[in-house]
Amino acid sequence: MTEETPGFDEQQPDVPSGATSDDAEPKAASPSPEEGAAPAGDTGQTAALVAQLDQARSALGERTADLQRLQAEFQNYRRRVERDRIAVREIAAANLLTELLPVLDDIGRAREHGELVGGFKSVAESLETVAAKMGLQQFGKEGEPFDPTIHEALMHSYAPDVTETTCVAILQPGYRIGERTIRPARVAVAEPQPGAQTVKPAEESAQADKAEAAEQPDDKESGGPDEG
């Protein structure tokens, strides 16, 4: 005979009297009114996101334009600073070399007279090398046309063998640094003889007449047939 163990009886759910089994099953949840309105809410949220995206793009474009403008201003500033730095350096070098020009003139005169020898020659050549490294350039040669922007005429004369105002002697060479002239070349100039241009055509006309007169006797000798 089997004994029933107390406490292990299957407990049945409490069902009210008069209720059917269908009533005891849980009912499926019916959709709420909020879930039915979800698509309209999503549309409004999408429109708001699009508006925020457009606003962010507009702000990004403005910031990009500001950055490009600042970069262009910075590049112009760098170029201006570099140009000013070069100008200041050239002015400082020009001021220094201007004070050395009399020394360079003495060196040039000593070289012309053959006195640039020994230790003095070595020192003079070293000084000229340093001046050249700083950008100093010497100019002025005999026979070149006179240019008042780079030449200073100290002597004037006339010469029959020149066709324009010409530098016939360099009394003192000129110096420049780059495009900056720190001292013009001091020269003696010569101009064409006055009236040389009017005499020359007359001489050519006389020579042409002589040549024509020299040809006339030949024409007579080779003239028409002899008389019979």
C-alpha cells in the first residue's frame, strides 16, 4: 500500500468559481495609442536632425572660410616680414660697406701703381673677398655709354670718334649691392664733335660727285660709232 507524502500535492491555480479555462489564460496585450503614433514622431525627429545637420554644415563652412582667411593673412605676414628682414640686412650692409669704400679705393690705387705686395696684398685681397661675399659689386668701364643714373660726370670733352656720350675714363669706380647703388661711378665723358652730323652728309655728297665725274670720260670714249 502506497503512502502519500504530505506537502507534495500539486497545487492548482486558484480559479474563481464560475470562471472558464479561457478566462484563466493571460490575454495578449493590445497595442497602445502611443505605438500607433510612432511614425509621426519619427518624422519629426528626422526633420529636427536634418535641421541640425544643415546648421552644423553652415557653421563648418564659416569656420573653414575663417581658417583660410587667417592662413592667407599669415602667409602675407611671413612674406612681409621676410621682405623687411632682407631690406634691413641690405641697409645695414650698405652702411658698413659705404664706410669701407675709401679703403677699397686706396687698395685699387695701390694695385695700379704696383704697390700691392707682401702682407699688405694678402690683407687687401681678404678685405675685398669679404666685401664681395656681402654682395658688394664694382662697376664702371671705359667705353660704355654714359648713364646718369649710375654715372657721375666729373670731366667733359668732345671727341670725333664717338657717336654718343661715352665714358672715356673711370676716375673712381662705382659700387652697388644688388639693385641698390651705394656710389655712382665717377667718370670723364666725351660727346661727339658739334656739327659732325651735318658735315658728314656734305662729305658724302662731294665724294659722290667726284665718283660721277670720274665715270664721265669713260662714257665719252665708249660713245657712238666713228664718223666715216
